[in-house]
Amino acid sequence: MLLFVVFGGFLIFGFSENIKGPAIPRMQADFSLNEAQLGLLLALNSLGYLVACSYTSILSSKIGIKWTGVIAFVSMAISGVLMYLSTSYSYLSIAYFIMYLGNGMLEIGLAIMAARIFTKNTGTMMNLSHFFYGLSSTVAPIIAASMMGWNVMGGELGWRGMYLVMLSLSLLPVIPSLLGRFPKENRETGERSSFRSLVSDPVAWLIVAVLSFGVVSELAVGSWLVYFLEKAYAWSIDEASRMLSIFFLFFMLSRLFLGPITDKIGYTLSIMIFSAFSGVCSLAAIIMGEKGAILFAIAGIGIAPIYPTVMALLAKRYAKGVDTAITFTVTLMGIASVIGNLLIGYIIDWVRSIFSTRNAVDSQLIGLQAGYGFIAALALFCSVTCVFLYMQLRKRNEIV
């Protein structure tokens, strides 16, 4: 029953997070938004996620992880209704904010559940759990693009109806959540952790930096790849959505098959190698142009294991007080996500304005390449930061 909640929760999370790729161009057209406004919208969404991360651990300790998960699922379904009713950019921003409140609660909740349940082969099981996120993410862009064109009751379903239908799926895991019995936090073994001890621990801050660089790069692909391919190479929304789906196919398979490798060679070394691979692939794709677009998708192999492997690292290093460690890490990662999404939109606009003396097509292409180059750089920064983390852990003889 608990596996159904965890795996099903990640499946729903993948849908809610990655149907936005095909929807964003439609939203932009409906509300006449520029790239900076899109970046601001995504940043506000990340702010909702951040707010949820800051209180979810406290909420779970007060009412239990079961009811925290139920509230998360229900709030996501409610946001789908609000999305359907949105008639302006402000209304849309509020609906997205509420959706990301649910997403933040769900991510923290699922991470805590998984850390308590998977006490053996943690890296493998964490990656397997996140495989279901990759599975839904693989098909999400294609399903979203297709659903927006459905004819329902004499009219097109559109992005509003698509969000309503997809987010309503969040209600499915509620029943097994209510029936399942969740394990309590381990209070007898492992290193004690508190917010005060984490704040004074350089390793904790390095883990935050590693996770932030990796996850912002990962999430940015879901938000910007379809937009990049449409605007830079004049691909159709269906073609661009298929490429995003291929990215998540590699992403999904990576989490399915690379989990045992992380357990074998170590979590820190795994992150270092995988994130470097992702960054190099994305940079090569930008340099090669349209003929190298497949490398955008192949980059998913490297970026996929980062989040679950960091969660496994936290579960092992902070076995006692893992709820606190996860909340501390993911909350600070949320701050980075707000800044990252905002920066990408503004980088595109800023670089395009610098080259505005060129024709419109060239200046837009250069701006988009700069924005996506920043996404690639984040993956490389993740790898470099992991080198410092590895050195710190080796110095303490605490390699995980």
C-alpha cells in the first residue's frame, strides 16, 4: 500500500511538473506574455514550492505524514480547477502558485516517506521511486500536446482543460494514503540533526549547492526545452514536445538502471560524473545547432540520478532527523529554483537586446542559446561543487 502511495505520488508529480512545456507557448499567446514575464511566472511558481517546503516538515510532525500527503494531493486537484477558470495573467499566477504549494508539500512528503521506508539499498530504491516521476514525465509532454487539441463539447480542450483533467488525477493516491500505515521517524540510530547543526555544517551547505544546481538545471529543461526548439528552430509544438519526451525517456531509463551503480561506486562520485555528462551534452547541443538537438535529450541520462541520489545521501548521513535534513536542503534548493527560473527568462531578454542591431531571427536565437547555455552551466556547476563535497567528506572519512 505504501509503495503504491510513493510510486503513484511520484507518477502524479511527474505529470503535474512536466505538462507545462507544451502549455507555456499557448499561455504566452493567450495572455501576450514576453520571456521575462514567463520567467517571472515560473519564479512565482517556485516561490509557492519554496513556501510549502518551509512548513511541510512541521506539518508532518503535527498531523502526520499521511495527512500531509492527502492535503498535498487535494490541493493539486483544486489548483487544476483554478487553472481552468483563469482569465488573466494574475489569475494564472495564483493558480500556479497553489499548484506548486501542493507540489512542494508532495515532494517533501514523498522524500520523507521514502527515507523511512527504504532503509536498505537506499540509492537503488530512491532512484526506482523517482523512475516513476521519469515515466510520467516521458509521456506528459506528448499527452499534454495531444489533449490540448481534443474536441470536447464542441470546442477545443485547450491548456486550461488539459490542466483540469491531468491535475484531477492527483485524487487517485488519496485512498491508499488513507488506508496505509506509515512508519515513524528513526529516533534510535544515526547522526542527530537539527536546523542549528545543519546551518553550521559545511557539508550540509555543499549538499544544498549540489542539489540546487542539479535540480534547477533539470526543471529548467521541462520549462524551456519546448519553447527553445519552437522559437530557435521553428519546430512545431508536436515535434518539440516529442523531443522533451525523449529527454524524459532517457531520464526515466537512467533512474531505472543507474540506481545500483550509485550504491556501488558511492553517491558523491556518482553525482559528480553524471552532472558533468549532462552539462557537456547540453553545451554540445547548443554549439552544434539543430542537428545536435538530440543531445538535449541525451543530457537527461546524467541529470536524472542527481535528486534521488542526494536524497539517498541525506537518508544515510542524517539517519536520525532525516525529516529536518530533507526540509533544510530542499527549502534552500527552492530559493535557488526561484532565482534560476527568473534568471533564465531575463538572460534571454537581456542577451537578445544586446544583439538587437542584428535581424530579429538572429538576435532571438542568440538570446535563447544564452538562456539554455545557463541551464547547461548549472549542471557543470553541480559537478564542480560535488568535487568540493567529495573532498570534505574524504577529509572526515565520511564518504557516502
